[in-house]
Amino acid sequence: MVPGRRGAARDRGRAARPPEVRVNRRVGYAAAVAAVVLLLGAVLSPGFASWPGLRAVLVVASFTGFVAAGQMLVVLVGGIDLSIPWVLNAAAIVLTTTGLGMADRLPLALALAIGAGLLAGLVNGLGVAWLGVPAVVMTLGMNGVMQGLTLGVSQGLTCGECGHYAPQPLRDLFAGTVPAALLVWLGAALFVTVLLTLTTFGRRVYATGANPRAAYLSGVGVKGVTVALYTLSGGFAALAGIMLVGYGGQASLGLGDPYLFESIAAVVVGGVSILGGRGHYLGVVAGSLTLVAVTTVLRAQQVPEHGRLMIYGLVILAILFAYGRERAHD
């Protein structure tokens, strides 16, 4: 076959291969990487493969997975949410200062904490969709606003109510053989998967991410979809803050700081296109497991902090390089 015909045949093959095939393939890659890292951890650290070891990895991964769920939703429409750290932190502090360690105040504390996250996400969405503020600027500004409000209202976490623990029923959920975080994460995974793959709203999300103008001309309410996704992102961040407080017992300043990079990394490692329009939450679940497992294995091997950061970054870059090679040869 002459070169020109080879190129034409390759182009026809690309055109014939639907985007879903590439998405499913990336989910498979992410799952394979997670399996390899977990297997490597079992070989290097005997206790890693025990149920207590795996349970610890899964619980920590669930926190990243909650945050990454919201991050993925906004990335699917070409956005990003940089307000996650202090939306998460604010929700955690609202929970403890409202709950006051009392079981009968838990429903109110949960409602206010999640409501704070949803409200922050709603403002982000309105700013991005209706005012045309770039997502980076809008969400970064919201992160600063939430930080200022949280520090001001809590007096730098020195107020009289700030020292309370999470209500006991919430803490008890993490004491069982199967922690509640895993069950809630499973529920979140089912919710996001069903939302994106089995509903009209999910089809509108992918259409908006792939081509906003074409989606608008097709009758999709692009602005409404965008506002809804940023609102959900704020809700997921707040939920992660609640789960972290239930797991650790108390809120602390800077609680959400690690989850900004981790949520973006989990989304990208999970095969979601940073340009929008393609991705699946199952890949993000695998990405969350991979990142936490890598960190856990390196700590078990007593790798110094600077070494862990380098290896962590190299793993992410290697996976992204593999995705880039796949796209180049697709």
C-alpha cells in the first residue's frame, strides 16, 4: 500500500472509531495501573494486602474520590474548580461548630455544611456561566472568599465552638469493619455514573464539553448545565469535608489544601480529557486509588518526602505520556 493510501486508511479508521471506545480504553488503562500499583504494594509491604491495609487505602482514596467527582464534572465542560480547598475546609468547620458534638444537632450541622458547599458552587457557576468570568479566576477568587469568611467567623479556629469534636454518630460510622466512607463513595460512584451515562442531563454535559456552541444551537441550556455542575462540585467538596471530620474527629485549618492537586491529578490520571467532552467516573475512581496507593507504598518503604514527591510526579507524567502516545497513534 502506498503511503498516501496508508494515511487515508488510518484516517478512516480514526473516523470510524467512536469516542466512547477511546474513553472505555482509558478507563481500562487507569484500572490496570491501579491494579499494578496495588499488587506492587502487596509484594513490597506484606501488611499492605491485608484487609486493614486495603481498608485504609480505600478510605483515604474515598476522600480524594469525593472531591474528584466534582472536579471531573466541571472538567467535562472545559472548566476547573480551584475553590475546593476552602469550600471543603469551611464545610468541615461549619459541621463541628454547629454540631457541637451533640447527636441531636447532627442533621442541622449536615444540612448547613452541605448547603455552604452548594452555595459556593452555585456562585461559582453563575460567575462562570452568566458573567463570563474565566473559571480559573472565578473559582480562585471564591477560594479566597471562603478562606477569609472561614477564618474571620471562626477567629482563626479559636472560637469557643471550634474545639468541639464531630457528633459521635458520625464518628461511629468510621469505626465499623466496612467504614461508611466506602459505602458513601460507592453511592457517589453510582450517582455520577448514572447521571452521566443514563440521563438526558448527562448527554447534555458531554455535548456542552465537546462543543458548547453546537450544543447551544441544538437546544441545550449550556449556562444551566454549567451552573448545575459547579454547584455539584461544591456539594462534593463539602461532603468530603464532612467525611474527613467524621474520620479524624475534628476540623483543622488547611484540611482541604492537599485535595486540589489530588483531585485534578485523579481526574487526569483517570483518563478524563482536560479539554472537556470525554471521560468516565470509573476511571477517576481508579485514578484516586492509584494516587493513594503510590503514596502509601512509598511511605511504607520510608522514602523521604522529596523522593515521594518526585516519584509521585513521575508516575503521573508517565501515565499522561501513555495517553498522549495513544492519542498520537489512534
